[in-house]
Amino acid sequence: MHTPANPQEILALSRNFMECRVLLTGAELDIFTHLAQPAASAELAEREGWQVRALTVLLDALSAIGLLLKEDGRYRTEPVLLPFLRSDTPRSVLPMVRHAATIWKNWSNLTRIVAETGGVEGRAGSFEDPEDQKAFIGAMHVVGRVHAAGIVQAINPGPARRLIDVGGASGTYTIAFLEASAAMAATLYDLPGVVEMGRARIAKAGLTDRVTIAAGDFHTDPLPPGHDLALLSAIIHMNSPEENRDLYRKTFSALVPGGRIVIRDHVMTPDRIAPGSGALFAVNMLVATPGGGTYTFEEIKAGLEAAGFENVRLIQAEDRMMGLVEAFRPE
């Protein structure tokens, strides 16, 4: 990461949140969909019941950073950005932006957590507001749809015929595996409300007859057995080391002898400062989960071996949450 070279760069870093907050509010209010067609601030404020003065300040700021165009007192979403900023388009990134608004709320507690509480209560993956959960699952799809095919290729499922996608959300990786391997079937496992989102996406992909939807909670329930490949994609960072060891044991039981587990996540160097994205993501887990974090390869390996796995190997190291670790249940 870049080291600030002078006081001006430090001050600029301290102000980076401003453009971010403007974008997040624009996304929360669905401004970019509302302004797919030009409108004056007063028109939009009257239509939505918003405050015209405050809305005008927001729209001017969105125009200043290039997300809106302002012409003759009327605003519209920058046309080249419409496919990504409207809430009703297949390529929309708004779910991820809206999830970032949830992250904003959590990060606002960082000083208090470090100075006073040391962490948060509750349980990772739980949401008080169903809309926050929906935004989170949508955000995971926005990220996953870009990388899923490449991740499947890196994993190379080979002769595997029965996948269990643990915490598979709306099925992004399940779909990618099935599209890559015509002989494969899959179990999509996640919380009851989440797998219903997966059911809809899998039906849309025409894969319903190859996917078993299994609702449950891997913290408290066993995983369905009989699989030869298990994927834990972006799961272990939500858990404490103890929770991960328990999940590895459950995954071990869900695999047939010779079956393979693959973990996709940040894989940190021993000093924990690289990749930089992983070090920052550890902060995200500090403010959002009771015991989550990012883990080194050595920590992941130790947890897998304690659960009975062998031949643990780092098969992909990436400067994002794209590290891949594999291990096998003995024959």
C-alpha cells in the first residue's frame, strides 16, 4: 500500500470518506434509478417526499464527482454508468454499494471497540434488518459473478460429481461449478431465508434438477453427507478459530473418503500485513463479528489437520479474497 509522503496526503486520506458517503446515500435513496430520466431537484423531492434543499446539495455533490450530469438545472445519471447504478439492471453494482452502507455503520464503532469494548456481540452472518441481509447476499453475487468461473477453473473439480456449497448464499458458485461440469450435481446449503434467494437464481439458470436446496445453520446443524467436493467460499473469515475447527469437522463428515475441501478467502502472510486488503478486511470482521478475522495459511492448515484432513495445500495466493486452500479426507 502507498505510504503518505507528506502532510497534504495525510489530510487527503482523512477526507476520503466524503465522496464515499455521498455515493452511499445516493445508493440508499436509489437516486440513480430515479434519475435515469432527467428531473429537477424540486420535482424529485416532491415525488419522493424528500427535503428539496438537502436533496439539491446531494445532487450537486454527486454531479461534482461525476456520477450525475447537471444541465439547465436538471439532473440525470451519467449514461455510461446507468447499467451499473440502476437498481433494476442485471449488471447493477448497487447491492454491493448498499452493503457498503451497512459496513459504514459498523466501522463507525471502531474507535469505541478498540478503546473500550474489544469487540461486538451477536453472531456473524445475522442481520436485524432483512433488507441488510438481502443487500449482503446481493453484494456477494455482484462480487462472485465476476470471479466465479475463474475460481472454478483454478480449483479444477476434475472427477468430482457431488458438490456441497457451504454457506453458498444465492448460488453464484454452485451455478459456476455446474456450468463447468455437466456431470456434477450440487447441494446448496445456507440459512432458510438465504437459500430461497438461491432457489430463484438456480431456477433462472435452468439448473433446478441438478441442485438440492438444504436449509440449515452450520453453527448448530450437521451438513448433509455424501459429497466428494466441498466449497467454503468467503466463510471462514466470519468465524473464530474455534468455530472454524467445528465447521471443518462437519465438512469432513459431509465428504466421502477421498473427498476434497476447498476454502476461498483471504490467506494472510505470517506477519498479517499482507495482502493489505486482508489486513483491512480483518478490521471489517472486528467491527462486525464477535470472533471473525483473516487467517494465515498456517492457521488454516492447523485447523484442517485438527479436523482430520490431510495434504493441505495453498493452490492460489491472491491480493484479494481469492486465496484457495485445499485438503483431503483420507481414503
